[in-house]
Amino acid sequence: MTTLTPDIFWGFFADFVRYHAPDAEEPCKQLQTWAVLKNLETNLNDPALGMTIRDKDRGHFYSRAWAMANYNPNRIECKKPLLVASILDIQITRINASTKEIKYNFDLAAFDVLRSPKGKSGPCESRTEIDIFQDCNRFIGQAFDFLDTIQKADIGGETVWKPEGLLNYWVAQAVIGGYTTNEQATRQFRHNWKQQTKQARALPWRGGLDGLFGVYVPDLSFTLIDCDQLELDFSQEYTTAINERE
């Protein structure tokens, strides 16, 4: 049975950006990049956000531009708007000798650049700071709604965590024959996520060194239960005799 892991959880946001619908009239209203920032000093204008080929197909990173370049290792680049998370801390609570509760606390933010009108400006070039705040706030709200559709499902004996819409699309396209939902795990995940986001605060982000505008939501978290058993190898022998006096 596949339990929820950090990579699976971050992958929900990667899927949200991957399947975010395009807007032909206003391209700036489609998210382009998702990333869990590797440190709080990450340059948000870095073309690759500090990512490398190792970050391909990982839940903590998705770039539409890089995907369209067939994940060429020499063309790791990110476009805006961005959806990013910053891990603030990780809290570990020991439940018993073999079980720990691990809580990841993070901020979630959406950013875009304020573009300068050139000649006859289009919808994206004519936006103001307030317009970007509104667009980025909409991105955050959509991300929250998207995670409310996540299901833990069984597909032919394989357990996956995926959005309900994608599972139904796979069925309609005959990619899979069907799926069975784990109702208890799905209900618990959605309940926990909805409880902490129903009164979320979106705070404005104004300019700064990176020249970006948007909003960020502080004090979000997700909790995992770690039941891994500690295994040690006591069969290794000392290469030299133990000096009892020492």
C-alpha cells in the first residue's frame, strides 16, 4: 500500500501546473513552473531556479518550458508565472518506538513579473500590480481547489494518488479500465487540507530584488506517518581485536 510521501505531496502541485489550462487571449494566466525552493536565498529570476537534470520527473519541480524542450539537460529553464513553496521547518513527533509523525511546514506563493508596455501592448503587458495580485491570488485558490480533488486509488493492483479528473479522463480515453477509490484515505486527506486552507491568508509580495509581484500564503503544512523499522547489520566483524584496557 502506497503511503503519502513528500515527493507524492509536492507532485500534486506539479500536476496542477502541468494540467493548468492555457488562455489563448492572455497567456500570462497559465502557470508555467512549479518548484520547491532549495533554500530561502533562491534567485527567483534564475532561468533554472537552481535546478539540475536530477530534478527531472520529481514532485518538487515542473517546468513547462523544459518539458517542451524534451528535458534537454542543456535547456533547463523556467518561465513565469511561478508557483513555488518554501519549506520552513520539519517537526518530528515520536508516537511510539517504531512510529513517528512528521509535519512539514511551508509557505506557498505565486509570482509573476510586471512587464513594460512596448508599442501596442497586449493584455499581459498592460497589467498593473493590482492585476498581478488578483491573478496570483486566483492561482493559489485554484491550487487549493485542485488538492480537494486528490484521490487515493487502486488501478489494477497499483496504488496511486491522483486528481479525480485525471483518473476519469484516463478511463474515458481507455488508458485504464477503471479504478477503485480508497474512501477513508481520500476523505482524511481532503479533510485535513480543507481545514487548514478554509481561512488561509494570502499576503501581497511587492517587487523586491527579483522585481516580482504576487501573493504568498504562510503557515501551511502536511503531515506524514513514518512507520519504518530500524534495521542494523550486527554481522560486521572488527578488523582488529578489541583492546579491553582501552
